[in-house]
Amino acid sequence: MSERPTEFHKGAGPDALSLAGRKLVVADDEPDQLTYLATVFEDHGATVLRATNGDETLAMVRSERPDLLTLDLEMPGRDVGEVFEALRKDPELDALKICIVTGRPELRKLIYQRSVRPPEGFLTKPVTEESLLLAVRKCLELSH
């Protein structure tokens, strides 16, 4: 499992991606960051659900079956590394795309030292609308 996603910071402008028909879960415990991410996705047509801790994220993803999860590495509740591993080991969630969005890139080991498939994307905060949409497009394998 040495494959690691690229950090996405270059690419098409914010209008290059329509997320219409996509369901996303945004997991972050910082209210401002949660609002920013959700608003960017909603402005591009996505249905967005918000989670603020590890347990809520796990329950929401299992019940709602989103197309993509953005996951902060530092949240209260269940350890986020354990949440990530549980999601990856759940055969019913095999299609779930995960993009890590974190202000603590040094915590990568929480994700990459696990014996499960790595995330499809990784962004370091602060993120721009452009970098966020590019990362999501790559994670979802959408064309321009």
C-alpha cells in the first residue's frame, strides 16, 4: 500500500466542476471550516451533510452512503484513524471516495500507516475553492 495521492493545488477554475447529483459528507469540528467546505460544495450543486466528530462521521457515512467524504484528521470522539480504517474495511462502503483535509499534515501517519487502501486525496489547510474542487474532481474521477 505504498500508493499515495498527490496534494492538489493547481488546475481548473472553480466553475470547472459541477457536483450536481453528488452527495458529500464534510467532517470537520471547526465550524468556520465546516461551513466553508459545505458552502463551496453546495454552490457547485452537491448535497452536503455535515459531521463534527468521528462517531457522527462513521454513522452518517454508513446511513447516507455519500459519493465522497472530506475528513479532518483532528476531531473529537472516536479516533479519526480508527474511523478511516473502519470505513475502508466496510465492504458496503467500498465505493466511498475519501479526501483528507487537515491543518496538521504531520498526522498523515494516522492514515498511511494503516493496512487499508489510502485516501483518494489529501489537502493541507488552508484550502482554496480551486484546490478543493480540483481534489474532489480527481477523487470522483470527473472530467473537466
